[in-house]
Amino acid sequence: MATRHWLIKSEPSVYSITDLERDGTTEWSGIRNYKARSYMRDEMRPGHGLLFYHSSTDVLGVYGIAEVASDAHPDSTQFKKGDHYFDPDSDPDNPRWWCVDMRHVETFPAPVTREKMKETPGLEGMAVLKRGMRLSVMRVTPEEFEIVRAMGRQGS
């Protein structure tokens, strides 16, 4: 099976690329959108590349690269009473919410901003650049992944 590539979004005040760099790996938990859940559960595999995008911040964009570090597993937060992502209707024998672990690969010297991405040939079709696209997990093509990674390494 060919390696797939993804873009994951997080608010830096919740969990940033700097947090991932410090932690090394983390459970990508708390995703409560069925489409994003299905991507993680059904399609993401260890080794898949992840563009780490910061949303809800002054400078929107891709701040670094991570990779999927585990097969999908039940999201632990759905069963923790008192957790913001606790789901009282999720059954431990048939979990509703799934996630993957991710591993830090690199932090860019400067973000690849949303504005710069909009101006870059080859990125016109990226879902994150489309109006109203709010999913926290999105597919990207191998070509889009490579363009953004190259821009990030150049400090664009």
C-alpha cells in the first residue's frame, strides 16, 4: 500500500508543534468529528506523513512535520469522566472514538503560512485552503506534502 499523507490541525494554545517536539510522541485524542475519526481509524497507518497546521492563531499555517506512530486505537479521553472529551455514550466494548499516536519529525524554522500556500503553484487543491473546511484531519497528496515540506525547510 502506498504511503498516504495528511494535514492535522491544532490550536497552538491546546497542543502545538513545540509541545509535540518536547513530548516526542502523543496520542492524537479528542477528535470528535466522524469523518476525521474514520480517517484515523480506517486509513492512517504508521509511517504516514503529517503536516502539522496551527489554526485559531495570528499566523495560520504549517509549522512542522510529524508521522503516524501507531495503528488506530480507542481514544482514551472518551472514557475519562471529567475530561473535556468524555463521551458517556461510548461503550468500551464498541468505542465510538478512535485515534492514532503521532511522532515529531521536524519543526520548521518559520511557518509555511496559509497566505504563502495560497500563492504556491501545486497547492491550489489543498482542502485546508478551501473556504469552510474545518476538519482537523485532512488528506493531502504526496505532491502537496513535498511542496509544503520543501517550503518549510527553506523557512518560507
